[in-house]
Amino acid sequence: MSEADLQSRVMAALDEVMDPEIRGLSLVDLGMVERVEVDGGQVRVQLIPTYVGCPALGLMKADVERRLAAVPGVESVTVEFLRKPLWTTDRITPRGRERLKAVGIAPPAGSGPTEHWTPECPYCGSTQVHRENVFGPTSCRSIFYCDACRNPFEAIKPV
Amino acid sequence: MTALPRVTTADQARADAGFHRALVELLYQAADDDLILAQRGAEWLGLVPHIEEDVAFSSITQDMTGHALALYQLLEELGEGQADHLAYFREPSAYRCAVLAERPNGEGTYLDSPRFDWAYTVVRQYVYQRIKRLRLEAMVKSRYQPLADLAEKMLREQFYHLYHWEVWMKQLTGRTEEAQRRMTEAWTRVLADAPSLSSLGPGEQEILSSGVLPWSLEKPFRQALEESARSYGLPAPNAWALPEVNGRDGRHSPALPPMLEHMAEVYRIAPAGAW
């Protein structure tokens, strides 16, 4: 198998590694995979952490190692977290944004921290929403309420 | 003044004794401030005024603990030992947190009859986030590139921490007489300790001259506090005296040793345990 083949198998496998805190969303969807290097059977994956203190980083690393070890042709896997480039919410891919909505989480309206932003309700698409809490069940999420369809929902906090 | 070259790796930093010493000193101060104040925050879990605040405050303290960890990891790369060990296994005199960070939340403990002071907590967390913003902005201009990169990332997260406490400051000042009285008392107590936050300790000159930080934090911090006093109708800070026991030189208040003992209790039983 050529290195190019292995590279594409590795990328496909990474797309199956899900965020431990948002099931249904892969590390690729999140824009966390910065670089994949294949040298013979040795694979080096460079990831960008979403939040400095995200407690799921250790799980993600272990999940990547486990998933890639099962790819035929892979002999060893090294996973590194980079300090640069910075992860910002505009790294979430278009497919990632759709997948977030599918699990009831509004994708970010943009990137860069801000006091006020208006996400679209992931259930009905309305922007008649109000924020209940800047903070939510994980570092990256806030809690909103949709005044149109009367559902509470979570939203990715712009960073 | 000629600009000193950037230091891009831990090995380069270790090759310059003066720079290394100054960098290590600053990293301990910043990491210990975040860790210890986050622990004081964590003691409020389940005791804050309402459930949304529990979600917010615990999320902020989790971020702060994560920031401390990232700074301890920089220290680990610089040869100081394992990050967990640095957080939990040092003697109290090795901690460099400002005395403000270690002050108890009030009377009692979270395990036994907590009679905590919410006004003091709001003011302390707010004032801490003010200095932390200034410190991160300075760190972005640090000669040590790994620290500059990390600080840039932390700033984006810390935006929401400061904003959260600004909302509380607005809500609790200029309203009822009792709230104003309690906030003024808390403000006065926090201001007495505030110089400990901007102090860079006995190594301040070296931290600045080596370019670990590009400027002193005291002046911008005092200006920020004067602005806060005006916005929230609180007394202006007048005297600015570093408390005799301020934490930056390793001398701490009696509150720190029992706090560390409690924090590290589980880790010390099984340092090799995986969590």
C-alpha cells in the first residue's frame, strides 16, 4: 500500500473518532485535525485542542490511538496537541455545523469572544431566542431558550 | 533598548540561566493563582445563589484549573517536574500564589457549616479576572514563544470569565442599601490584598529585564481598579501597599497549608493513580 493510500485510510478513520462530549460529531468536523503525517507505517497526528482545559482531551487522544491502531498498515501512532494555530469556532466544518444542529446544539454564529450573539434555534431556525447562561454543560457551550418553539437548547460559544 | 531575540523552545530557555529563572518564577505565580483561586471557587459548588450560577461558576473554575495545568506543563518542559506533582506535591512555601487567592470564602468550610460571603467572592473573582486579563495581554508579548501562544488562546476563554463577574458587579452595586454596604465592605477587603496580585515577587526586576514580561502590571492594574471604582460606585483605591505576607515570596497566610493538604489528600494516597 502506498503512503498516499494509507494517508487517506487514516483520514477516513479519524473521521470516525467522535467528540466524547458531543456524540455524532467527529474530530474532523470540529476542525481539530491540523496535520497527519505518514512515514512508512508510522503515523503522526497533530490535533488542536478546542479549550485549554478541556477535560476530554485525554479521551480523544486515547480514542485516536485506538482507532488508528486498527487501520491495516499502521504500525505506530503518535498524537500531539499543538499550541498553534489557535482553535476558533470558525474551524467547525459545514458538515460539523449540520451535525451539531442534528443533536440540538446551535452552531456558532461566528468566531471571537463576544458579549452578545444570536444563534439560530437548532429545532425551528428562529432567531427569537434568549440566553439563559453563557456557560453550559461543557466549556464550549452556552444555554439558550427559543421563544418561538419554546425549547431550551445549547449553543457553541464563539471563541 | 534593543529588542532581545525570541526564545522558542524549552531547551533555549534552559540554556540562559537568568531567563530560565525569571520564566519559572512567573509561571509558578500565574499557575498557582489560577489553581488556588479555582479551588476556592470549587468550594462553592452547590452553595451558590442559584443553579445557573452553579453551572457558570463551576465551568469557570474548570477552565481556570485547565489554565493552571497548561502552565504547569510549561514548567514540566522546563525541567521542574511532573505537572500533577507541581500542583499537589509541593510544600506551602514553594507556592507563589498571591495571598488574595488563598483567603477563605468565609467562615466554616464547605464540608461543615459553610457561612460563605458571596459579595466577597464576586469582588475577589472580578478583581482577579481584571489582573489576569492584564497579565495575559502582557504574556502575549513575552519573549518566550510557547507562553505567548498559550496566553493568546487563554485570552479568548478568559473573556467570558471576566464578563461573568462584571455582570455580577453590575447587579449587586447601585441597587439596595444592604447590597451596596456589603459590596463596599468586600471591595475594601479585596483592595487591601490587591497589590499582591500585580506583584511579580522578589524577582520582578529580572522578569521584566529578561523580557519574560514586557512591562510591569502595577500601573495598568491600578488604573483598571480606579475605573472599576467609578463604574460601580465603590471607594477609589488610595493607599497601595504590598501586604507584608503577600504570597509571592513563598510566605503565606495560615489559610494555605490546610487548603493544600485537603486538595492533595487523594493524590497523596496514590500518586500513580489514573483519574
